[in-house]
Amino acid sequence: MHLHPLPHRPVPRLRRARGLVREQRRQLLQLGAGGEDQQGGGPSALAAAIVGKTARYGLHLPTNRLPTAVVDVDPGETNVDYGALGVHVGRELGDAVPHFTGIHPTADELKTLGAAMAASGAIALFHVKGVTPEAQSGVEPEPGTEALHVGPQELDAAYRSLSGSLKEQDVELITVGCPHVSIDELEEIAQFLRGRKRRKDAPELWVCTSKEVKKLGTEAVKVIEDFGKVLVDTCMVVAPIEEVASATATNSGKAATYLPLDSFCGQRVLYRSTPMLLSLLVE
């Protein structure tokens, strides 16, 4: 089961129903393609695959897809960290259906935002004005809908909350790809590392992606594997990471939420951007 909706496979048309299990696949299906889905367990997803039908409930119903909260984002002079934004909104809104204004995320930034909200809260669907299909087709919040303002102070506080006391020099493992990196992200990592030398005392590197993306990015994979591992169809959160390290750095709001939990990985965590993490590897 992939931890990232595969961009190279056909996606359903607007309003076409699906039955999926993973929260990020479900979000990206609904956001990127406007498909309708409601999270279920493995047996219900398997049954839907066999019979070609899924129960019409939850987010399959148009009325349940309407925004229940407005999130107005004003980052000021700083760039939006979508992992930190997602963690903050998930904590504040729980299982709402947010409608964002003030942001213009790329597909990969939508993925990052959605994963963080699902990890810190229980948000299965969100809209971004002018970006996501249903918002483009006219879905708007009703007057008087609950509103949440997110400014530089909130973004900074969320960013800081995702790191503990772990220092850069004590990082044992760098993990990227929760959810899985796309082909664009894979190539960006390779571009940063290309032509550089790995530090002798550099942390271990794991980049998680899908088999399809790894096959598409063979040249990028060769560059990255001089610095670490490219792992397919798994995630650092569900891997036996504690057998490898106890101090992990990540660029993922989702991973930074799960990794410190004793019930998951029991890690000391450092949260940083991808370039900042990769700089720890090179001379």
C-alpha cells in the first residue's frame, strides 16, 4: 500500500467515488482530482475493489463536503511552512473541513499540508480558494462559518513545537518522504547533493518514495544513494527506525508528530526544511 497518491496513475473525475484506506491518498484524491472518498478499513476498501461500489456516506455526501471552518493565512514576510501550518490547523480544528485563503500551494505542498493536518487532527478533506477543484467550481463557506487566523506568530510557534531539544550535531538519521516524495522532490534532493561530498561523520539518510517514482528517477536515485538509502513502499514512521537511531531529523510535519510518540518510534526529533537537512550531510 503506497503512502502517497501516485501522480502517474489515472485519477478519477470530479465527483467520482472511491474507497481508500490511507488518509493522505484519500486527501490528495479529493483535492487534486475532486474525487469523493470516505476513509474505511482494509476490509471495506477490499470489498469496494471487488464489487466496484462503496457505501454512500460521510464525505461521499455533498453536504458533508462543504467547508465548516475558514482558515485565513497571512504569513507576513516569511514563506509558508506547510508542515507547520498543517500541524497548527489540525490541532485547532480537529475534524473540520477547512477552507483556506491566503495561500497558493503546489501539489507537493498540498500533500504536505494535508498529511500534517491528518496527523495532528482528523482532517480528511480541505479546500483552498482558487486551487482545489471544488473551491474552483464555486464551493464557498457560508457566512458566519467558524474562522481561524494564522499569522507569523502561529506559524513560528507550530514550527518550534515540532522540534524537541535535539541539536543538529546530535542527529543520527535524516528522514525525508512522509508522505512519499514525488518525482519533483526526488530530483530536487539530487540537485542539492549533485557534485558534493558526503561528510565522514554525516548522519544516515533515508528517502522514502514509491516503486514507480524510483523507476522514473533512476539518475536522481544514483546521486542520492551516494549519501544514503532510497526506500520504496514504506515510511520511517512504520519502519523499525528505533533499531537504527534514537535521534531523527525530518522535514515532515506528519513524521515530526508521530516520531516522538513512545507508541510509534520514541525518537528525539529535529524539524527542519529539506535544504537545511541536506546541508547536514555535505562538506
